[in-house]
Amino acid sequence: MRAKRYPFSLLALALAMSLSLAAALPGIAQESGNSAVNVVNDAERLSVSLAIYNQGRALVQNRRLFSLNEGMNLINFTDVAASMLPTTVTFNSLTDPLNTFVLEQNYVFDLVNSSALLQRYIDQTITVVTDDGTTFTGELLSGRSEIILRDSEGEVLVIVPDSIRDIRFPDLPGGLITRPTLRWLLQSGAAGNQELQLTYLTTGMTWAADYNILLGQDESSLDINGWVTLTNTSGTSYADALVKLIAGDVNVNPVDQAVMREADMMYAAAAPVPTQTTQRDISEYKLYEITRPVTVADNETKQVEFVNGTDVPALTFYVYNGSTPYWGGGPIVDQYYGVTGVTDVQTYLEFTTAEENGLGADLPAGSIRVYQEDIDGAAVLIGENRIDHTPEGETVQIYMGNAFDLVGERTQTDFRYVGSEVLEETYEIRLRNRKDDVPVEIRVPETLFRWTNWEILSSSMEYTRVDSNTIEFRAMVPPDGETVITYTVRYMFPR
């Protein structure tokens, strides 16, 4: 389908809109019951602040200076978010709150577009130019899917969208606006400049934490950089805004969430720089404030560093979990229920957020990517995952994938009933290390899934009881070697 082209420029459109709006305002004044209403369109922008939640919404606070007359004033507050929630709007005068009253509030969002223009020009005369240069002028009967005109001789013309090059309108009809606008009818007790503050919630704004880790070649320490990724699709821009980010699970009523575009970023090793954010507590949440004004443009993703740490102690460990989870319920007596066939050995990276380990920071939930330098100094991605909100002093464990040269094998070697309420079974777990010169420790959690009443009768290796249904072995496997674990468990079922 060919693109429609309109002969008027955006500048001309905005100018025409201003004239149309001015023409409409006397009518509004008459509706208010007072023809002496002072109409105020221009205002000095003082400040804007954003409190952005990682749940797809933000609290916007906008301050502007308006020149008011004593009595009735009609205020047009432009450049508000197109995704704002009108029922959350609060408006007050910071200069004279006791003598300035809001009589009426309107959210006007009938924006200029081709469909709106066509609907406003029904039964009026427009001109359509087709791709071959033919010009048709007539009364617009319909503009929903096709342009239907009636010319001066009464002939009805149907023009399909694919053939249209230009649509020309005599002027811009009243009532349409170029930007979403909040409009107030105010009663002011005195004339003069007043600082007015607008606060509202909007969807279409979100933030997320993105972390990049550079793991040392010996895997005993890491460097970490945390970035705030802001995404704004709210329908307006915020120039030189004070930005605060709220981390935590704030309970909100369900609303349509804007889809957040995830911004990926290549890791680049660099010397640590001072963070651009400060952190503090607010209620049960964490607040991060960007320490300089930030312009957040509409349809933009922006990143700002908020945490960094160097030489943070780290631990890489391996887990072979070939058992079946315990789901509760009645006793499980099927002999083959616990056979999973899992052979993968998982790789995890662990570090702590404690200050004594070189980080000393809370980590909001977000994506985390782990890189490691090759012998030539180039960084290679070795794992990626997400972390939950993690306060300072807690341990972070990141699942990075399955180890290539470690293999586990779990086999049930014995299963028998000792009595009507007693069952015994034996498992053999083989761990193989195909690394040439590096011994590895593999953690082997075993879930005792058949029933809550159990006891280990024999075991070839010491184990730790993790919880009421889990034990864990820690086996050292030599280079290019194998370690075997066997154990027998007895379950006692209720009568």
C-alpha cells in the first residue's frame, strides 16, 4: 500500500491547531458560566521529577509557573504522558494553596491524525489527489476504509487508499489537539504568578537492572558493573528530570503494561568510576536516585551505571542432581518412579553482596551476564541468567549452564519390600571428570522422595542433611577419573 502524504507541514499543523484552540476557548468560557475567564497556555517550566517502578509505571511530578488573574482562569497543561492514568491526577498551587481552587478538570486526548481529520470533515468539502495526478473535490461521505465523495454534480466517487497521494483539508477543525493536555478551570483569589504542581501516575515507563560480571581466569574473583536500563514509551519526553528508581514488589492494581524492550550491552573492561546514583531505604523498598538531571526522551532506552565492584571473591561450583523432587502426598511405591536419566552437571557462580567482600550494595532484580577473559584478553560470554531482589549481605548464586566435560550417572541397583510397610532401595551415582589436569568437587543433592519417614542404612561417603527430605554429598573427582557414591535408604510407611 502506498503511503499517504499530506501537503501541510507539522509546523503549519501546530500553528493551525493553536488558532483553532484559541477559537474554541470562548465557547469553553461560556460553558463555565463566566465570559471573563483568563486563558493561560504558556508557562515557565520549573522542574520535573520521576519515580519509576520496575512494574511498568511511574509517578510524574511537574512544576510550572503560570500567570493568573484574580477570578476564573483556564489552564492548559500540555506535554503530559499519553499513557497517564487520569484518575490519579492531583493538582495544587504551591504559591497560594488556600485561595486557589480547582473547579473543573479535563483530560483532552483527541489528537490530530488522518482518521480524526476525516471523521471531523464528514459532510464537508475536501480534495483528494490520486497517484496519477487526478484531483477530486467533493463532500466527504465516508473515510473509514475508502474515501467516498459526492461532487458538485451529485456523482458519488469511491477512492481506494492504495491510489491516494494527497488529502487536502481547508483548515484544521476545532477540538483536535497536537499533544495530550490537562485542562483546569481555576478560581484564584489574587492576580500574579503562581507555582502550580501536577502529579500523576502513568504506564509506559519502566526500569530494570542489568549486571555485567567479568570473572577472573582463576575463577576466584570477579568485577561487577550494574546498569539501570530506563525505557520510556509513555507518549512524552521529560527534559532535565530528577529520576528516582523504586526497587521492590510494590502492590498495584492491574493495568495494561507497556512491553519493555530489553537492551543488551556488550561488556567493556574499564577502570571503576564513581557511581551516578545514591541509594536509600523508603518504607519496605529501595530507592535509587540518579545524582544528576537526566533527559528521558519518548521511545528511548537509556542506561546509567548504579553499582560497581572489583576483586569481589567468587566461587564456581558444580551440581549433579539426578533425583526426583519430593511433591508430598501419599507414599510412592512405584519402583521406577525415581529414575530420571539426568546426566548433566550444572555450573554455578556464587558471590556475596556484603561490604567486607568488596561490594556492599543491594542488587535489584534483573538480568546478569557473566564474561571471562580468554588468554588473548578478549571477553567471552560464559553464562546469563536473572537474579531476584538481593539485599546487601546476602549470597547470589547464578546458574550458568551445564559443564561440558563433567558427567553424572545415577542408577537404582536394588529395590525390595522388607515388610508390608517397609521399603528399601539402593542407588549408585557415578561422577566422571574429563578435564585433563584439574580435580573438581561436585555437589550431589539427593531427594528422598518416597515418604517423609526415612533413614539412611548405609553410605559410601559422608553426607549432610539439608532438609527433611534432602541429603547432599560433596565428592572430589580426580582429573580424567571417576568417583562412585552408593547409599541405601529405608522408608517406613504408615499402617
